[in-house]
Amino acid sequence: MDKQEKIKIAITAGIAAVILLILVLVLTLSGAKDNGDDQKLSESIQEYADIAASSASVEDVITASDESSSEDSAEEVAEDSSAASSSQSVDVLTTTSKMEAAKETVSGNSFYATDKATLKNVYKGLKIDVKSQLEELYTYWSDDNTAAVRDLAHLERFEAMSYQLCGTNDFYYYGETNSDGKPNGTGVAVYGDDQYYYGQWSDGLRSGNGTWISFYPDYSQYVVTEHMYSGQWDNDLPNGKGQEHYDYNFGDMNKADYYLQNAIGEFSNGLYNGEMYIITVDKDENTIEWVGTCKNGSWEQVLYSTVDKNGRAPYLSQREDSERHLYMTMEGAKNNGVRGIIYGGSVKGY
């Protein structure tokens, strides 16, 4: 061993001796004051580990909730309206008092809805007789045989008749007229997009009592199967007392949305206007009844309520539990009414 290596060993040994001496002194001085700090440190480490694990679990639950919100049933997740903050939907409905998870819409309307049916050009070469088909339709409808009306509307020859009018506001008409040949009195009309009307007319416009139905063809990809308004009309639109109604294919419904089944009350130019009685339905065919006030299509916020951090506010209250509300965005609270009605236009010859 050369001289340089001996020096390195000596220095290393000296440093080790100093460190050992310091440790002995520390242990000697602190031994009399040992109050279980090692145990506390161990417990603190375990507590931190538990907190970390708990945080990870909560994060996992939130993530899973986000991923399944559009497919799984809304679960009761909190008492506070802010509990559904993880939703990223354009328009959200939530409830308080054991609030259900966020409800997502697709249209900007306050409830799941679609504007109208879309007919496809699958009727090429199909022979139709507009006049006789209108007479047939008028007979069943005037006899209040709506089941037969529905059967007729889903026949290809009736869909083909409606398809001829798609892209226009014009309509085929059969019924009473005035001296100018305009619909006046009682009559039936067929519009494009599989829309039908039976009821009263005045000077070419729907006016009085009548029923409008928008049928959806069997090949339709929509969850909606039928959309209807029955009640008072004026100036070719729902005006006065009436009821809007939707039918759905429950097998195609998801568990995240509220589906409007009935809206009963006053209408103004097709929009909800006044005290409204609302019924919603879900995929399991469960219904909930709500009440609220609308002014020209805009829901009024529940009295003494506030907007939550996600920009939502309560607009409807459950009829049997006034402390339970439907929350929606301010944008979704506007322009609520009977969607998709074709109006205007004139009688098309046949």
C-alpha cells in the first residue's frame, strides 16, 4: 500500500469516528426526553398514506362517474345542487333533495327534444292518390279514430304523400273552405316531414281547436316516435290552452336525460306562457311531475334561489315536493315550446 492510499484510509476513518461521536451525544441527550415521537411519526406516515389512498379513491369515483354519465342511470349523489359539477354538457338539469346526477340535453332546449322527423327518398315509383288518401284520413279523424290515423300515417303511401312536400311550407288540404277556396271551418292537412293537422281553420290558417301530430317513420333513428300538440290555435300556431306530448322508443332512451312527456298549460305562438304542468319520463318509464312558470318560452327562476357555480338555477319544482327542483342553464331556460311545427304556406293542388 502506497503512502497516498494510507492517507485516504485515515481520513475516511476519522470522518466515521466523528459521525459516530455525534450520534452518541444526540442519543444521550435526547434519551431522557423520549415521548413517543417515533411512534407519532409512524402514525403520521400511516395517516398520510390513508389520506392519499382516500383521495385516489374519490378521484376514481369522479372519473368513473364522468365516463358513464351519458349511459348509466342518474344516481343520488348529494344534497347540494353543486354536486353534479363534473358534467360537461351544454345544458344541464339537476335536482335537489337527494339530487340526481347531471342530466344532459342535446338540443339547447330545457329537455331532450328533436325538431322534426326526416323522411328519406325511399318511395320512388310508389303510386299515390292524394285526394282519396286525404278523404280516408279525414273520415277516421272526424270519427275520433286516432288509432287508425296513426296506422295510416305509417303506411308508405302516406309517407310518400308527405315526402312530396318536404322542403316547403305548403300542405295538402281536405275539408271546408271559404269563398276564396281557403281552408275555413273543419279540415285535415298534410305537411312535409310527416306532419298532420286536423281541426278548425280560419281564412287559410289553423285557428280554433285542433291537433297537430309529427310522426316519425319506422326507419327513423330518433328516440322520438311521435310528437303532438292538441288544444287551441290562432294565426297557424298553438295559442291558448293546450297540451304537448311526446312518445318515445324506450329501448333507445339513455339513462342520463330527462325526457319531456307532457307540457300542459297556456301557449303563445307555440311557446309556453304561464303556469305549466310538466311530466318527465325516464328509460324505466318512471314519471315525475313538475310545475313552473314560463313567460313567452322563458322559465322563471324559483323564488329566492341562486345560480350555482356551474351557471345553473332551479326553474321547476316537483309537484309533490316543492323543495326538489329541476336545474338548468340560463340558455336552456329560454325558447321552450312546441318545436318543429311547419306553419305558413298555402294549399298545394292535387
